[in-house]
Amino acid sequence: MITYMDRVVIASAMPSIQKEMGISLAAAGGILSAFRWGYSLFQIPGAWLGDKIGPRRALPLIVTWWSLFTSLTALTFTGTQMLVCRFLFGVGEAGAFPIATRSLSRWMLPSERGYAQGITHAGSRLGQAFTPPIVVAMIAAWGWRSPFWAFGSMGIVWAAVWYYWYRDTPREHAAVNRAERDLIEGAVGASKKTAGSVPWSAILRSQTLWTLAAMYFCYGYCIAVYQDWLPTYLNKARGFNLKQMGFYAMLPLLAGTVGDLVGGVVSDHIAKRSGDLKIARRSVGAFGFLLAAAGILPATFTPDPYLCVVYTCIAMFGLELTVGVSWAIPLDIGGDWAGSVSAVMNTCGNIGGAISPMALAYLVGSYGWNVPFVVASVLCVFGALLYGWIDATREIFPKDIQHVHQS
């Protein structure tokens, strides 16, 4: 939740920032893209840190880093300063989801992975949904710099709580009883910390991983359109004022929160009922992308701004149906190296996300606001097709091989 609250503050503040600093739409796109380039380039180093020192120590380090740069954004006074600050903020956030995925690898049963990842990403969307109206209210009362200070402070508190409570394996946690430990270890193997270097050669040879990464590129491009530009789009293209913009930008993100929860639960349910993990992951992921593609087009072309919001809610629900499933697959195929596997996937996704803000600024300037959303709809269709090739049962490291690496 905190990751997304921190990263979307700027989306709601951008109209005010543009007005104060005289920043053009293209320059604003560059600032928004800077975060995503830092985020993309440091996915794998962030995952390596989590695999090397464990999530208990790694997450507090990176959360503290990005929280400081969230607050420091308030001390920027030029577009260049803000671009650098947002890039360094992205460097810190890069390890968040790969390390969080790694933190689940020794705790979640295979039958709970979609649900667990759905909960994790629903938290991110919930934070993202509630942020715009809060930010708009703070800007109205104290100016655009105030929310950066406030949101940056939350991560410091979270880091302390996480380090106090979390343990890297069930055996290390005093609150885990023997029955629970035996249940977990019976499903995922004995609780041994991964030692040695990450086996990148095996990871990078996985066909399933690269298909997963290509699919996530499509997702990353599309979700960035809404994360970075939805408030501005509602303000400039649909005529909502600042107060309305904050409220109506929240609704699609709430729909996405529901999508995160439903996608993971339904995928796990199908897997339990059918015993076919491959179909359980494929069916939900492909359906979500197709629903998103179908929702984006009427949202784009309806002349009614309120219907636009309704269709955008449908599109976001569909797009987020795919997320819990997508992040469960690195756990399915990666085992103890799920953090590194998910980092490759998320790198490709955020390269798409980094290209998206600049591409949208160019397309809007050249062709108007409709074309960028048509492009997003087409990419959702490609995402659905790619999901048809993903096989969640093709483990990169069968359990006996994992044991050799651990030993």
C-alpha cells in the first residue's frame, strides 16, 4: 500500500507542479518516466539484495531509501531536480515487489499463492485509490509539497515494524507452532535459507519466464497509462475540476483493488477444483486482459465523462484480474529464487511502464487523447494471447535441484 501511495502522489500533484514550475506536458512525461526507468533498471539488483541478505533485512533498507526520496521531492524547484529525485526514488522502490514475493516463498502453500499475491497487490491498488482525494485535499490546504512530506514518513514506521515482526523462514518465528511449520514445510520443503549466488543461467533459459516477461510488458505499459495520467486526463480531456478529479480518479483504482482479490482467489479455486495449475493461471490471466481491452474502447470514445469513468472501472478491474495470477507464477516456477524470477518479469513490465508516459505525451500532442488508449487496448489483446503460452507447471528448479543449490 505504501509503495503505491508514495509513487502516485505525483500524479495528482502534477497539474499543480506544471502550473508552478511552467513544465510542459512532454517534460512532465519525462519526470514520470524517470521513476520508471530507475524502477526498471534496479529490479534485478533489488531482487539480488533480497536473495542475498533475506527479506527481513532487505525490505527495511529499501523502504527507508525510497521514503527519504519521497520527502525530498518536496525540496525540488526545477524540472531537472525533480527528474533526478524521482529516478532515485524509483531505484529504491525497484526491489519492493521482487523481495516481497521472495518473502512469501517460504510461507505460502502452493494453493494459497494466487490469493496471497492478490492480497499484496490489492493493498497497492487500495493505497493508490485513496491517495488522489487525500493529496488533492492537502494541496488545497497547504500546497503541492505537503503530501510528499506526509507520505514519505509512513515508510520509516513500516520498516521498523517489519524488521521487528517478520522472519525469513517459519522455523525462525516464535509464533509458528509445530503443526503449522510441518504443514508449510510439507508443501514447500524444509525451511533453509538460500545460500550462494543466484543461478541466473537456469533462470534466463526459462521459456516460461520470457513469455511471462513479454506479457508483463503489455501490462506495465497499460497500467502506467492509468497510474500516471488518469488524473490529468480527467482534468484536461474530460473537464473535471480538481476536486472531481481526485474523486473520480479513485473509482477505477478501487475497481482494480477488487480485481486483484478476485483474480487470485478464482485462479487458486480453479487449481484446487481441477488440479490443473496451468489452466488455472492461463484462464484468469487471459480473461482479465480481454475484459480490459473491451472496457478501454468504450471508455475512450463515449462522449459522456461519467460513462467514461464507469467503463474505465471495468477496464481496470479486468487489467488487475491478471496481477495476482502473474505474481503467483514466479512462486510456481521459481521456488526459493522467486524474487529473482519475478524481478526479470517486473523489469520487462516496467520498461513498458517507462516507455508509456513519454509515448502518451507524444501521442496526445500529435493525435489527441484517444489514440494512447487505443494502443493500450491493443496491447491488452497481445497480453491475453501471450497468457495462452504460459505454463505455470514448468518449474525452473524442481525441488531436488533446489535442495542441491541450498546445500
